[in-house]
Amino acid sequence: MLSKLSAWFVNPRRNPLARLHRNAVASRLRKYRLRYDDLYDPYHDLDIKEALARLPREVVDARNQRLKRAMDLSMKHQYLIDDLQAIQTPFRSYLSDMLALVSAFFPSCHFVFS
């Protein structure tokens, strides 16, 4: 019962509050040309660090470039122009497949630092 309730609660297709939250997050990510996977911190979770190490160099370089651009825009108190914001895909994942592979390979090594 609790798992069905929690699955409904976080599903943006069924719960209007989850949909509002997802849209708000997407809006903020589009302003800085970020993807949701860019928010994961490799220093906080060793699985993320290992997954990033296993990704192709081009993908990691693109991630680093997006993070640098976002920091630059934030420091300047600016956003991307509306034309570029419209074509962004903030929830297109590049890390989830590799993260699932790393989690399956190291099932007992989920270290999270506080």
C-alpha cells in the first residue's frame, strides 16, 4: 500500500503536484542549459564518480562545459536567451545507464559521504 502511494506521489504523469515540481525544475535547468544529471555530485557519491569515470570523454567534457557555463551565467546574474532555452532537454539522461551498470557491478559499495 505504501509503495503504491509513494509511486503515485512522485509520478508527474499522475500527480499534479509532482508535475508542477518537475516543470519548475525543468524551467530552472533550461535557464542555465543544464541537465538533471549534471546536478549529481561525484564527491558526494562514489557510484556517481565511478559512473562518470566510465563514460566517454566527450560526454564528461560536455558535462563540465555545461557546469562552467551555468556558473558563469549565475555569477553574471544572467540567463540564456529564450531561443536557446526553448530547445533544451533537461531530463535527457546520459548517466542513468552507466550508473545502473556501476550499481549492479558494486552492489555492496554504496558509500555516501555526509
